[in-house]
Amino acid sequence: MIEDATRLFRDVKAEMAKAIIGQGAVIAGLIAGLLTDRHMLLEGVPGTAKTLMARALAHCMSAGFKRLQFTPDLMPSDIVGTNVYNTATGEFNLNKGPVFTDILLADEINRTPPKTQAALLEAMEEKQVSIDGVTHPLSPCFFVVATQNPVEYEGTYPLPEAQSDRFMMKLTVGYPHAEQEAAMLKMHHEGMDPFDLQQSGMGQVTDINGVLAAREALKAVKVRDEVLAYVVNIVRATRSTAELTLGASPRSAVALLRTGKAMAIAEGRDYLTPDDVKRAAPAVMRHRLILKPETEIEGATPDDVVSKVCGMVKVPR
């Protein structure tokens, strides 16, 4: 079971790398998020392949994919759908929204008001939506990849803490290195079409059943009591750190555990190590921590605080 999940992780990563150059860590984080059955937040400036990564992930797992552009006038019904009256039959028919898919790209999620952002909460947490009092189940593989721009704040609405906490990880998407950017330009010069993933040689290496089986493999990853205590100690240490107004929630501890187990699977191991936990900590907690104003003025970031906390907590041997 672990071996199959490791093979899936590596195969999907290798296929996505055929079309996306220079974002190996982000790709690995996306796949880890998929295996943990939780959702991902990508933050990066425009043009860094955030949309392409979500499309490529769906292509590699033969999954349904829909992209929803979040705008200030977007309504909750534009996300979940609405009942429409059919004059021919005299009945109401459900016009399903884009949330009825396997992988949903919520593009620029912070450009829509909190009321509309909240329409995703039930879907993300319970894999179902309620429309006119009727509950409708979503895909068992339902996975949200949300994006936001870190430098443009005009006309945006910061994600409420309750919604930020629903995302397993926040991955920062940076610029590729010079040689990687040159290789990307060469691919485009030779005729690569980012909207035709098959043409780029990217194959479909798994399906939804394969992903669901890989998620089950997480349960087989062994975790010693000392490592569990290590996870708890890191999370609790953020709550007493002088640099923070708000520390990590109990949901953060669950996210840190699950993400660490996914990283263990990525390396072909059936046991969790403290190093897995430390590597997962920045992405899991950076969007859940609120810095004090004086900490921000000094130029510190949530990643700096997480690194400091991990350095303070005793590592089990």
C-alpha cells in the first residue's frame, strides 16, 4: 500500500515536471495536499504557473477540473449552483455550480467578499453543499486549489481566519532560476501549448480510485508517541510566542501530522520522522499565524517565527 502511494506521488510529480519547470517544491506540496485529502492555497505573483499546476494535476489523475474566477460581484450561487424553474415540466431543476467537480481552481479567491468566500466552507470541510435546504454530495476526491496575489491589495478581501484554517498548506510560488526560465522559453519556442497538456507529453498516470487508495495509505504510516508529542509541542509553542497575536490551532496539529505523513510516503517510508514534521511546519502554519504589529514592523515573517519555534522545541531521538 505504501509502495503504491509512493509510486503515485513520484509518477505524478515526474509527469507534471514535463510542462512546469522550476516549481518542484510547489508541485510536491500540491501532491502531498491531494494525498492528505485537504485543500491548498497558492500565493504568487501572476505568471508563475499556478493555474497550469492545478490543470496539470487534474490531467495526471484523469480527474474533472473546473476553474472559477473570483470577482467582487461573484455570488454564492455562482459557486454552488441554484435551482432553476423549468416552465415545460413545472419543476425546479438543479443547475450545478463549478463546485461539482474533482479539482476546483478558485482563482484569486481574495477578490470576492467574505460572504461568497464562505460559500466554500461547507464544501471544503464536509464535501457537500446545501441548496435551498437540500444537501448534495460532492466528489469523494473533491480538492480545492485556491490562488491569491501577494502584492496587489486594492480591491481584495483578506481571507477570514476560519477559511484560511481550512487550507492544509499555503505554498509560496516564486520565480524560477535563470536557467529554468531559459528552459521554459525554449519549450515555448519549440511549440509547447500550455492548454494542450497531452501535446507536452504529459500522461495520465492514475485515476480517482488510485488517489483514494493512496489516501488510505496515510493510515499505514507509523507514528511513535514521541513524534506525536513533538507535533503537539511545536503547535503549542506558537501560542506562547511573544511575536504572535494568534498561534496555531488544534487543526494545525492535525494538518502538520497528516502533511508529515504524506512527506514520509513521498520518500518511500512507512514511518514519520521529526524531520518530516519540521519540513512541513512552514507551509502548514504560515497562513494560520497572526504576527503582532511590532513584529511585522521589524520585518519578520510567519516563516521566521515557525523556524524559531522549531529551533526551540526539543527534537525526540
